[in-house]
Amino acid sequence: MASVTADLKCAVCGRVTRHAILRSGEYRDSAEKLQRIALGAKPEPGDHTDAEPLRAENRQGLSRTRTSTTVTG
């Protein structure tokens, strides 16, 4: 099977990086699945992903983002 890659641009910083495109298999869309769970979606039936650590990490990331953008004078 030939590997397929694509250049993807970060929506936040604009940096372009090369990524493997997974067309099928167990890991296809795994990052997107974890992000949905971290943002509050329920894991699909049969998915044994522990949602709480993902959600806690997401909350910490959000608070760091807010703190780092605070302007003090």
C-alpha cells in the first residue's frame, strides 16, 4: 500500500505541516474522536475510552490559553 500524505495548515498559527492520510483502519479519525470526547460527547457504544482525563486535560488547556492571552498593564 502506498502511503498518502497531505500538507495541512494549522487554523491557529498558519503553519503548514505534512501528515499521513489514513484512509481506513483502527486509527482513522482517532484524534477527531478523542477531541469530540474531550469536548463533551459521549463515547460510542463499545468504546472504552476514559473520558474524564481527556476532559480534564482539555479544561487545563483552555485555562492556560486564557491566562496566556491576558493583557496586564
